[in-house]
Amino acid sequence: MSSDILNEEAVLEILGTVQDPDLNRDIVSLGFIKDLVIDGSKVSFKVELTTPACPVKEQLKMECFTKVSGIPGVEEVDVEMTAQTRQANPGGGPTLPGVKNIVAVASGKGGVGKSTTAINLALSLKASGASVGLIDADVFGPSMAMMFGVEGQPQMGEQNKILPLEGHGVKVISMGFLSDADRPVIWRGPMVHQLIRQFTVDVEWGELDYLIVDLPPGTGDAQLSMSQVVSMSGVVIVTTPQDVSLIDARKGLKMFEQLKVPILGIVENMSYFICPNCDARHEIFSHGGGRKTAEELGVEYLGEIPLDPAVVKGGDAGQPIVVEDPESPAAVAYNEMAGRVAARLSILAEQGSGGAGPIMPEPIDWKS
């Protein structure tokens, strides 16, 4: 590189030494550099990331600024960080028009905080600048109406499409909007399948970067139906540290592997408790089981969420923790988890398709 000539080639050469740590390639070959302008001694350009929730956004910005500032002849550098979320569809199956990534949140058993994780994941992605929707696919125990603090019934739009309601900037559809809160849903499998289909293909979702799906616990009709109706970009498995939860988490993970749905990772909820009076850390339900399970199964560990009464209180009041108290340890943990989820989806999008798509599970040999 010439030391006395400031030109586009010189700038791109130095930016070519900046690596995206998730995609393991330089940002020039990835096509991240946009609108590069050299005006005398001033250099300006945009860095277009694959997701607004990129966890290393500020790190990349600072590295670009520092390296370009070091080019002889450069006196001013203007770096603008933008994002264009890419679509991850490893299975190559049917997708929803305008929806780039469909992310399921699942658990092997109830009571582990799956729905709380799903709503805070959605809101964390929304806070990063992404457009987000959420399907409450927990047909028999819908909770998103209360957790979002949203009331009312969805209306019908053009072409008989259901118009989702909105809570905290996130589009949401739930059985809770359609049924009496005190009336149980007593349905057989085919009816569950039909509702799952309506909540996906019959809803006017518009343009979304991420559509989060809060699945019911276990390995049943809703999970299978969801994998048949659309090609999911990946699934987040929620567990708590104790062994009984981890056993069921493994079963859920294996089910999604059988359905050819990528495992984005495991998150350990209720991981620890910080005493508000003495700041001492207490591991009430044991600790570390989620990380150990992720390592044993060869999947990403997405992080640990502390046990915090404010999380429960905020969910009951329709003010989830990432909205009510975004600086709290729990909200920070959810934001970090969302960044890791977004990073995993970006990696899958970069790798491209090539999977077999959603499949029916093989028949179980009960004699073996």
C-alpha cells in the first residue's frame, strides 16, 4: 500500500484485516463495506452487519475506526454501523413471505421459564433494532396476552389474513386473544395442527427479521406440526440446572435433531440468585448443568439467566424485565443471549442451505 496516496484500494486493504469473529472471515470479503467515500482527508463508510443484534458491533466499529485512522493522510473517519438481517433456512423448506428467520423456543418440561425466555428474547431483538413477531403456540397454556399486557381480539385484513396484535413493538398472536381466560382448551391433535397453521401462514406478519415461536413444553403435536408447516431456522432449548430438567431438555433437543431443525443452543434459566441485601450469590437449583449438557451434546451454550423476582413480577404485569429494567442483571443476560442467538443465525445464513428440510420422525420400535 502506498504511503502517500489515499484511495479506495488503500482503505479496503486495511479493512480487509478486520475479521468477523462469528463468521471467521474479513468484513470486506463478506460484503459488509458499503458507500465508501473519500473526500480529501476524510473517509466515510458503512459497515452493514448481518443482524442489528450483533454482539460484537461496537468492537467491529472501533477496530474499523482505529485501523482506517492509521492510514497516512487520513484525518477524519466516519463509520456508520447498519444491518441487513439475512435469512437462515438450513432445511430449505417452506418459509413465510417477508419473514427471514423463524426461531422456536422449547423446553422438555414445564415450569422452566420457557415463555419468559421467549418474550424477553423477542424484546431484546426488538431493542437492537430488528423487526420481531411472536407466535404463542402453547395452545393449552397461552400466556403471552398477559405477559405483553395486550387485550383484544385480532381483526381480519385483506385476503382473509389475521392481523396480529402488538405489544411493546412486537407483533403477537396467541390463543389467549381468542378464548376466555378461564375456559380450558380441550382439543385433539388435528385441531392443534390447524391452529398452528393458522398462526403461521394465515397471519399477516409483514416484514420481520425474526419470528419467535413459544412452543408448549414436551415433545408433542405442536412441535411436530410447527416443523411440518414451515422450515424453522433453529430452536433455543430452555432448561434449569437440576437433573430432572436436564434429562427432559436432552429429549427435546434430540427430537429437534430428528426433525432436522438446527439447535441454536441451550440457555440455563434460574441459574443463580443474588441476594439483594448482601450481594451474595446462591445457586438454589444447583448450577452449571446447562453448560455441561451443551458441551456433552456439542451445541452452543447461550448463557445463564439469574433467578430474579422482578422477572416474574414484570411478566405478570405485562412489563417484561428487558422493558421494565433494561439495566438489571437479568435483562443484561437476556440481551447477551439474544446476541448469541442472532450470531448463530447469521452463521447458518452464511453457510447457506443444503439440509434435508423438515421430515417426519421414523417410527419408534417399541420392542427394542
